[in-house]
Amino acid sequence: MNNRMLNERAQHLLKTLVERYIEDGQPVGSRTLAKNSGLKVSPATVRNVMSDLEELGLIHAPHTSAGRIPTVSGYRVFVDSLLTYHQPGAGEIRDITHYLDSDMGMSGLLEATSGLLSEITQLAGIVTLPKKAAASLRQVEFLPLSQSRVLVILVTNEQEVENFIIRTSRDYSDSELRQLANLLTETYCGFDLHKIRENLLADMQNAHSEINQMMSQSVEVAEKALLPTQSEDDFVLVGEANLLSCLDLGDIAQLRTLFGAFTEKQELLSLLDQCIGADGVRIFIGNESGYSGLDDCSVVSSPYQVGTQQVGVLGVIGPTRMAYEKVIPLVDVTAKLLSAALNAQKNDS
């Protein structure tokens, strides 16, 4: 929606309507809007403007003869063009800085940040764990151990070496593992470990490829060695219970879907991963996220960094009817303060 499609009066009335609805959660009628807008216009004039806003898909009536509430598009215009931010005061910033003590360690800092966001907003606070820097494969070696175990030696980037043990469904001979290691090193040397899966799958689908013939019996070794399973602790989430009291999320089925997304994690992680490279705060409103579990929610997120590298994301999850004017600047400043604490921790170590 191009904001230039709305004249100044329509923008002002939309802003007032959204602010009023965020404040009390009730559909806004023309008389209420006329009274609260501060404009010298009649309810009839307001009704005409509301009709125009409805035709543009910015507001809608939740049921017959009701007032109007914002749509996702209406919220988007409000957030992008009409919002008046309430920046945290100097005292609040001092409190957050004091709360995020670099001496508490990495895990302590992330948990404290998630709890802080939840406590201040009374919504759910979330912080993803820092991602490791991209690792390019240089060499892989496999050594057979007893009881269907294989020692994996990964050399990445220039000279970073990682050793770990995987369990396989059967015993593999030293010859099998050596041949597989040579083939993987030759085929994928220089590839980012995160992208190898796509290539593995593509190669395995090619029935005539050398890699398919070689790995038909040992693909599990390659997958487990090059694609370690994701940690169960990929993010710290605090304040889910706060969402139970949000009237907008009162539908049991919707809550079940939302909490399912928290439990399964993958969709939520995929969404937050999109924000790591963002320049500042990024906001997903309702179905903009692309995930049904978040259709009635908004996610306000911002990346945090260690040194010059953006390594994770923090944010707030709540109903679309949230106090964006407070939440957005809070998320922004908290990301900056968490980055500062993590860098201070790094410099002290």
C-alpha cells in the first residue's frame, strides 16, 4: 500500500483508529473516531473516509453493524508511515544496561535478554543462540570404531579441526570409509557446510552419478558427519504464558497452533533466520510471516552482533494488536545493548 494513496485526513483517521484499537481492543465506530481524532469533522464525513479505507483493504468490520478494526495491511501502513515512537528514556536504558551484565556469561546474557523483553512488554521474548561463522569444508576423514561408531575428523576454513563420533546402523570397513572420505573431500571441498545438504540430495537423485553409486550404502555416514543435527536449544523463549491473557489470541485452536510452532521450532527459526542480515528492526505482521501459527501474531525482531558479525536475532512475539510504538524502539535498543555486553564479554575473555 502506497501511503500517497491516502490524503492527510485519511492518514490521520487511520492512525487514530489503529491507536484506539490497540489501546482498548474494541472495534472503532465513526462517532468514537470523530471524537478522538481531534479533527473538526462530522461522523458522516468520518464514515465516508472509513468506507474508503475499507475499500483499500486497510480496515474491516469483524461482524455486522460493528465498528472497524485494522487489517494486516492497515497495521503495515501504520507501522511503516504513521507510527509515533516512544523511545526508552535514559533511566530505562541505564536499567537495561545494568540488567545485561557481561559477567553473567553468554547463556546467562541471552536468557536475561529474553526475560527482560518479556517482562517489559508482557509478551513473549525470544533470543536465538549465536550462529557459528560459516564453515567451508577442506577435508574430512573417517576412522572406524567398535560398536557401529565412526570417528569424524572435519577440517574447515583454513585449519580449524573438529572431532566427533557418530553412530551408524552397521559397521563400516576402513576401506569403505577411506573411499567415502576421499570422494566427499574431492566433491565438496570449499563448499559451505550449510549448503552441502542440497548438493548431497541432488547428487543422490542422479542415478548415474559416481557419488550416488558410492554412497548408496553409506549416505548415513555422510549426512551425520557433514550435517550435524540442530541443537534443541536454538533459541531462548520466555513469557509464552503472557500470550494466554491476550484477548486477540483467545481462540484455543489458534493458541494450540502457536504453541505448536514454539515446540517444533523449525518454522520460527526459519523466520528469525531471515532477520540476521537485516539492517535494524524487522517486523512481520500476521500472515506476512508465511506461517499459519503466527497468523494472529506480530514478530518484532532485530539482529545482534559480536564484533562486526551479526550472529543472532532477538525479538518480541505478541498479538497483532501490540503497542508497536513502545515495542519497536525497545527491541532496537535492546539489540544494541546486548551486542555491547557480548563484545565487552569477548574483550574480557
